[in-house]
Amino acid sequence: MPENTSNTIESNAPAGESPFKRGARVIEKALKTLPNSPGVYRMIDAAGQILYVGKAKNLKKRVSSYVKIAGQSSRILRMVSLTRSMEFVSTHTEVEALLLEANLIKNLKPRYNIILRDDKSFPYILITGDHDWPQITKHRGARSGKGEYYGPFASAGAVNETLATFQRLFPLRSCSDSEFQNRTRPCLQYQIKRCSAPCVGLISKEDYLTVVDEARAFLSGKSHQLQENLAARMQEASNVLDFERAAVLRDRLKAMAHIQSKQSINLPGVEEVDVIAAHQEGGQTCVQVFFIRSGQNFGNRAHYPSHTKDDDPADVLSAFIGQFYDGRPAPKRIWTSHPLEDAVLIAEALSIAADHTVRIETPKQGPKKQLVDHAILNAKGALARRMAENASQRKHLEGVAAAFGLGEPPSRIEVYDNSHISGSHSVGAMVVAGPEGFEKKAYRKFNIKNEKLAPGDDYGMMREVLTRRFSRLQKEDPDKAGPTVSGSREQWPDLILIDGGQGQLSVAQSVFDELGVNDVTLVGIAKGPDRNAGRERFFMTGKAAFTLPDKDPTLYFLQRLRDEVHHYAITTHRAKRSRAIGRSPLDEIPGVGGKRKKALLNRFGSAKGVEQAALDDLQAVDGISKATALTIYNFFHEES
């Protein structure tokens, strides 16, 4: 792994020196101490922000290429011009350098690197292996539990749809272990024929494990053998006039055929492969990833890496693959739409990380090429839709700028709202929108902490939310020069929308006056008479309230923003209220954990029963000592 780290910092620049020469001189100084060995380098600007992370087989040779102005792209020229210091990490091999580069890019998100912005984990189907009656369920996250994992699937929706049909074919339990142990009668899943009710003994353990083995075989790509076996058993049951059993097997065969008929891609003999195709247009790239497992299509997902217009599709794919498989195992085969210059090196790095041989290929003909072409077609269609949406979004932002007198379309809009019921479980909510639509990773919720607020004090809640939000923002980025939300700090908004009228706007304005924030536009949006959508009134400091014309696209866009924050606030409030409803006073008693709580509830029926119990009765409960009983009693009888 990495051997050493060294820093190079720029000395004073001569007067009149060009920006490129200034950056090149930083690089030239670093070259004096660089080794002719593999490693990773970082280029850093004057503010300490990482501009670029790169890997090299020979650090000295690779870094020296940046000092020559001839033949460099405009992107490289800009990057070198901004460079004010460099950092280096030496590694034993180029493969180690590649793995470290992918990890650093994913975490640091440098401005001039190709960056995979959507790095969410993918869901799997899990058949558990730590229970006598295995459970089938959806799983996302670290695969640390015992059992067999099948996937990945492109989305939670793809898993849910597959499981819904799959459980008609293999009626395995999906309930948790605790629910399984405490059931006394079959649940709804049994009634709709999606579970065989092992919890109440309606299927023998031997028969249940047979179904489990069949499910494993199907998910492992042995569906043809399984179909033949089920057909033979159906015929056998029919021959002995066991028509009820034959009908069950017939229904399972139908469910299996239904699953297979939904596979738009079917490649028998292909154990596991990811098909990765890129389509580039208008300076943007869409990368489509199809997951093929056991000859079945487990879905696909589109990604839109961030990169400069100078990067070609092959470069985007190389960077994408390194980051995409950082933290997740690569399949045995990867088929790409474009040949990768460093395919062998990337495959070697992925093989080390996945602990099995990985091959990266670009098919030239036959069914493999047809599948790649299919992925390219999907990438092309997805990118066309995204570009159309972005163009529409740009028009909306231009309309917002015109409506509120902004100098240019806002790049970041923040919208605020509160939600509560008579002041209880109060929350504030913030949603964010920009040129690419809603930025859900930037959404924030605020639990109202001020206990002195009167119940239902919307003005006080809004004051707290805005004060907390912008006090923190001033500390993190006082000069408003921080990176966008994908970086380590958050971005200042250009426009703030407050769900409310003149009163809410006045509160927001007073907060900004106190904090000294004077270059962010504030707008209040209030529902019209009788709370009718389409008759909203807008409030701005120093201006009379105004409305926008009916059927104005900008008005509809602003309504969507307001509705989004309203929905987010209500959803957050309901979640908080649900958690509070599920809470018991027993949870707050020191020394009373899950087992003791269960014993108390089994004995007294409810928390109210525990509260009314005498000290002697508490001591009589299994697992409750005299000291614990006294603690419980005193908790409910502090005043006496």
C-alpha cells in the first residue's frame, strides 16, 4: 500500500508571470524530488481545494507532462493555471495507485476529475442462512449477514416487483424472526398464497427446505432444470388423481413463465456480466449499466458522471468503472461499449478487490454485441430525455429571474416550510432546486429545539430554522466561495422562497439583517383567497405584493417548489410523530432494557399498568431485582 506522502508548495511568484507559468513552476519544483515509481498525485489551488487527482505508473514522467504548454487541452491549461501546490503518495504497484485514485476521487470529488455523482448502493435478494426456517427478503447495504445474496438489482422497485412474483412461485416467509416466533395464526401473506405459513406448522420443515433449495436453484440460473422437475411432479400428482397438488405445481410453473417472459434480455450460459455503455452528446454523457445474472436481466440504471467537455466516452468509462466498483464487488465479466486504453490494468485492480478474476471486453459481434448496442440505445434515449428536462428547467429558472428581478437565472433555490400539530413534534424543512431539478441530497430537516416557543408559533419556528441554517453557513463558508453541494461544504443560495406571506417574509428579513446577509433574494409565496392554487401572491421586501398571470409556466414551477417543500415537511413531521407514538415511558427508565420491558408488559399489560403497580408486584416480575423495582417505582412516583 502507499509508502509515503510529500507536499510541494509554491514559492513567491515573479511579477508579470502568466497563470500557466505560475502553475507550471509549482510542478517543476515538485519534479526535483519525485521518484520514477507508481503513485497518486493531487493538484491543489490557492484556497486548498483539490483540483485533480491522478495516478501514474511513473510519477515523475507523468507529472512532467503538465509543464509543456504545447498540445495541451484547454481543460489541462486551466487546471495547471490554478495549481498552487501538489501532494503525492507513492505506491508499490500501478494497480494500487489505480485503486487509491478511485477512492480519493469518490471522496474528494475534485473539480477537474470525471466524477460519479450517483453512488447509492444497489439492492439484493437475500435468502437468510442463520435460521432453521430461511427468510427471503430485500437487502441493501453491507453483505455481512449469513445467507445467499442474489443481485445486484438496478432499483428497489425492480427487487419488489421480482419478489412479489417470486413469492407466488416459491412461498417462503418474508417476516422478521421475532414476528415469526410470536405468530399464532397465519398472516395475510398466507391468505394470498405468498407464504406457506411455516410459523404455525402448515408446512413440514423438509418440504419448506425443498422450496428453499428450489428458490436458490432458480436464482442461480438453473430454471430450466427446475421447470422440468416441476412439470414431472405435476404430471405425477395428476396421475394419482391428486389434482389439488397438481394445481399448485401448475400455478408455480405459470409464475416461473411469467418471470421469464418479463426478461427483455436472456443470455443462457452467461453466469454474471455487467454491460456498461456510454453515449455522449452536447458535452454530457449518459452511462447505462445493465446487470445480467444467471442469464437474467436484473434491471438497468442510468448514470450521468460530471466531467468537462474535453473528455471522450472511453475516458469517461474508465473513470466511471473505477469509482462504480469502489466498495462493491465487480462481476466476472464487464462488457463496455468503447475499448478502454487501460482495460487490463482496471481488470487487474478489480480482480484484487473482488477476489476473483474480472475480464473487461468490448464485444465486436454476435449476441454480446447486440446486448451492448441495446444498452447504447438506452443510454441515448435517457440522455435525450435528460437534456430535454434540463432545457425546460433552464427556461423555468429564466422565468424566475424575470419574475423576481434577478440579474441571472438562479443556480440554487432554497424553499422553507414548517409542519406541526398544535405545536407538537414541530419540524422545519428545506428543499433545494437548481439547473438539474430537485437536489434531494441537499434537502434538510430541522427539529425545532426552542422550548420557549408558544404552541403553533410559525414565525418563531421559521426564525429558528433560518438562524440555524445561515449561522452555520457563515461559519463554513464566510466568503461564499465554497464548492457545490457535492463537495465538502454547502453552497449559498441565490434565491430563498418562504412558504408564507408578509409576516413570514418579515421574519426572514429580520434574521438576514441580524446576520448581515444582504445578497440573497427573499420571496414569500402565499396561497390565494380560499387557498386556491393559481392565485398565489408573492411578497418581496420593499415591493408591493403581486401575482403572476394565470397559466404562466413560471407560476406552475413555483407551485411545484412550494408543494415539494410542503410535502417534505409533512412527511418529516409524520415520521417524527410516528416515532413518538411508538415510544413507551418504559424506554426512559434507566436499567430497563428490551427483556425487562417485555417482562413488565407481559405481567401488567401496558405502561399504565406498570405505573399503577405496587413495589412488591414489581419485584415479583422475573428479571426485576429489588433495586430495579425501586428505580421503576420512583420513576412514576417522583412527587410522592
